[in-house]
Amino acid sequence: MGGNGVPAGGAVQTGVFAFSNGRWPLTVRDTPADRVELTRAIGSGATLPSANGVQRALTRTPYSVFMPELENLIHNIVHVFIGGSAGTLSSPNDPAFFLLHCNVDRLWAIWQSLHPTDASFQGDGRFNVNSPMQPWENEISPPTPARVLNHIALGYSYDPVPIIDLTVGAPPRQDSISQAGEVDWYRFSVPVASIYTIETQGSTDVFMSLFGVNSQNTLVTEDDDSGGAGNSRIVSNLSAGTYFVRIRHFQAAGTGNYGISVKNTVQPQPNLTEIIVNGAEIQGNIAAANESDVYSFNATQIATYTIVTSGNTDTFVSLNGPNNQNAFISQDDDSGPSQNSQIIRVLTPGMYFVRVRHYSATGTGAYGVAVKRT
């Protein structure tokens, strides 16, 4: 595709689309006075839309809400990001124009598959999808937009993104980002609700996104380098189901090898701090990103127990047991006062385990936790 303009905003001087010895002259320009060379000013006028922003746009309904986000926050920004020739009315002079618009079509196809019952644009009072298209309006059966809205009916489809299956507890799978912009997808199954760790290994600075449950489009959380040395690490309490992991290089042009693994990280921990039922509140502190604290309490009789946090930290609490840290019972974000967590359950006698973490993967803060029996 060639590089940036030299200087920024100037002529592209590398690649097959550089103007050199008469190659790739721009014959259709906004004005005759405009330059005949392909120009670019990459990154000077805007920042590219984020993956999260694209995912959010795909959740918008109806079409009248989705369309402005796709057009203004995704499509238009890329024109401005490339700059130069791509920022003019004659922007098709830049080959990147066609990549951008193919991606816009792809995103629209994804939106249609996610929201099959939501109608697309139907008209503005002057024209609608059944209006004959010029210059064929006088034909016996003139073409209309409605006849070509369904790209599937026209025989078009998009190649599915290959997804590699991972096995929980297996050795790291070795893979690589072999070219700039490459994105790798993985899938793993969670048989029972528990705490799982998804992490990468190696010297490549990767960025990891976790999606699910049972959805490749619902973001759970993301991480850059919590694993250290540029590696990604996500520790999350996951319910049973299928999850998807997306891996890319942190740098848009970066490449390199990496390993990836998934493991169930809940293991018996000695010397857990015990919460005395109906006793004093325990004070805790989430001091680092992805940190979680585990407590135990003893239920001596069948009764209703309330596990609740206090303070200004947005906590997330999970309850496991009895007598088994891997046996998931319940979890809660903010059913308690303010952003505090609260779980109310009837429990049988036994030892139970409470795990407290911040709702945000990178959040920290102090909190209190207590267990009451009623």
C-alpha cells in the first residue's frame, strides 16, 4: 500500500503506488491545481477507532442509531487518519479507500447477522428502498435498493475467521503474529464456573481480549501486559460455557512469536483469613491490577447468609463451597449499597470461600467484607 507522505501531507514515495517516472498519476482530482501524486498524512488528523469502539457500535439498534456511529466514528475517522488524498472528495485515488469500504460492508454484514429483526433504513419521505434507481426508472422492472440490500441473496459471503481450540490445563500452544495487523482467535470451553487464567508467554508484546460467554462479540475484559515482559494475563471468574480469545500485537506493525494457555487457577490455599459469621468486618485491600483476595467462613447450621462488602471500591464477589474452592455457588457486582457486592443465600453446614476482586481488571482500592447469618 505504500508508506506515509514525505513530509507528512506530501507525496507517497515508497510502494507500488508512489508517483515515480509517471506511475500512479492522479488524473481525477478535486481541482486541476491539486497535486498529481498520491499524498498521505497518516495519524496527523485523527486517531483510529478502537476495537472496543467497533464492538460497541455493533451493539447499537435500531439501524438509525447504528448508522451514524458506523459512518462518523468508524468510516469518517479513517479518512481523516490517512489524510492527504484520502481526505478529499477524490479519496478513491488512495487504494486504502477500497480496503476501508470493504470493511464498512463487512461490519454492516456483521450487524445484520447480530440483529436480524432490525430493519435497515426505509426512507426519508422523499426516497425509500423501493424507489426506482436512476437512470433505469422507466424500465418495466427497474432496479431498487431493496433488491440488493441482502448481500447473502446475491451470493456474497465473508470467509469465517479461523478459530483455534485451546484445552484448559494443556501446555501453552505456540503461535505467531507473522504479519502486521494480524489477529489470532482462540476458543476454549469452561465446564464448571471457576477462576480461570488466560495468559501468553514469550518476548512478543501482545494484547489480549476475552469474549463470551457463548458469544464472539461480547467483550468480557482486555489486558496488555499484566503477565510481565510484554505478556498478557487475564484472571477472571467465568461461568460455564464457551469463551473466545483475540490476540494481536500491541504495536500495529509488530510481529513475533508467542505461546498461549488457559488454566483453572483455583487451588486450595492454606492459612486463608477466616471471616467470623456475625463477627467483625474484615478489612482488605486490592493493591494491584488483577489482584483477588480469598477468605473462608464456617456455616454451622442451615440458614440464610449474607456476604457483603463496604467502602468506596467497586468490588466483585464470588462464593464457592461447601468444602470446595472449585464449586461455584454465586457471584455479584453491586447488589449492595453503592458499588458494593452482596450475596444472600441459604447455605448448608460447611466451609465456604469468598473471593473479592475489583470490578475493573486494573482497579485497586480498600474494602471491608463481612458475613451475617439470619
